[in-house]
Amino acid sequence: MTPKPEQTTAAGKPGAISCHTCGAQVAVVRSVRLRQCVSWRPDPNVIDDQNHRAHLQYARNMQFRRAFICQACYAVLASNGYGVGAVRTTTGETKEYNLSGESRGDKAAVYDYAKWLRYQKRTAGKMGLGFDG
Ligand SMILES: [Zn+2]
């Protein structure tokens, strides 16, 4: 999920962008397509229909989506041929993510706050939302 600009300002650091994967407040991010690595197995104790719905949700979660991540997270995820790595969040959790192939190899665009804010406003406009940024 893309961080909301008002949350960034509320964090007390105007001009900072929240990293999607670790939560750090940074000045520059990389625009990537990624997904969080989660596992799923059918539950043998529930009826097939529930497993079917659970699998549909799992499949939706496994789609690559656009996100903005900090340079440190990008270095971790883009440093191997698979684009897979573990990120430690600012709350102490460890989460695994997978970068899409198009985002690896230093190909992800660099966004500073002004560029990121323009993207947020454009996206909000496409969704028919007002944006008081
Ligand atoms: Zn990060």
C-alpha cells in the first residue's frame, strides 16, 4: 500500500517518504514492483469452497504491485538474481519480499519527495480523490 503524504507529515518529517517495506522515513526512494512472500497451503480441515476462496486471496496477494522503497531495502532485494530478500522493519519484524525482474539490476526509477508527491497527486486525481498536499 502506498503511504499517504499526510501520514508522512504527521511523522514530524516534512519531505520524508515512508519506505513501503521497512517503514523508514527517507528523502529518496526507488519505484519498484514487488510482492510480499507469503506461504499458503490448503487447510484439510475445511471444505473445498473455503480453500478456494483462501487461494484466490493468496493469488491476489502474490501479484506484483507498485511500491516505493528506500535505497537500503532496494540494495537487499536487488542484490541477487531472484530479487528475494528479507527486510527488517522499523518495528523489528522481518518480512520477505520479491522484486519483479523489471525492478532489479538498478533499473528502478529514483524518486525524490517532489517527484513522489507529483505521482501521489496524479494517482489521487485518476481515482477521483481530492488531494490537499
Ligand atoms: Zn526500507
